[in-house]
Amino acid sequence: MKKKELIFVLLLFVAAALFYGVTAYQKKASDVAAISIDGTLWKEVSLSEDGTYTIETPQGYNIVQIQKHTAAVIEADCPDQLCVQQKSIKQPHEMIVCLPHKVVVEIK
Ligand SMILES: [Zn+2]
């Protein structure tokens, strides 16, 4: 009998944890990253779909990766590589800037 009770309590705990996890997930405010080149919107990408996007600019290219609701520049041929070194972003108004290419990735 005691074992059954324990399993019941464990199940309740798992259900509560799942419920909490789902609501916390849904609360995530932002779902879109806006990529712009030289101040002009190039593309809005969904953060809920993993993928990579290659941005071609007159100065060179940047590759943006969307993974697990975060956006990051994983590759670029700019001379300073600062955009690649910046850590991934996911909160609204966070951004990654590539100055040489005038590329901005911003969470909406
Ligand atoms: Zn760069």
C-alpha cells in the first residue's frame, strides 16, 4: 500500500512539474527575431523554429542560427568577428550587431 501511495504522490508531482513547465514555456514573450541590413528589415524569423539563415550583404555574409528559442550569429566573414563572439540572444530588445556588415539581429 505504501508503495502505491508513493507512486501516486510522484505522479502528482510530475503532473505539477509538467503543468508548470508548459505555462512557463507559453509565457515566453518573444517569438520573433528581426534581421535588418543597413536599417532595412531583411527578414523576420520565428524563434520557435530552429534553422539557419544566411544574410548576404554588399560587404559580406552573416549566418544566423535559431536554436532552442535563441538567436546567434554563428559565422560571418567580417574582419572583427564581434558578431560571432556575442552570445546568443532571446529576451526582447536584445540584439546582435555586425558593424562592418551593418547587420542587426534584434528580438522583438
Ligand atoms: Zn560581424
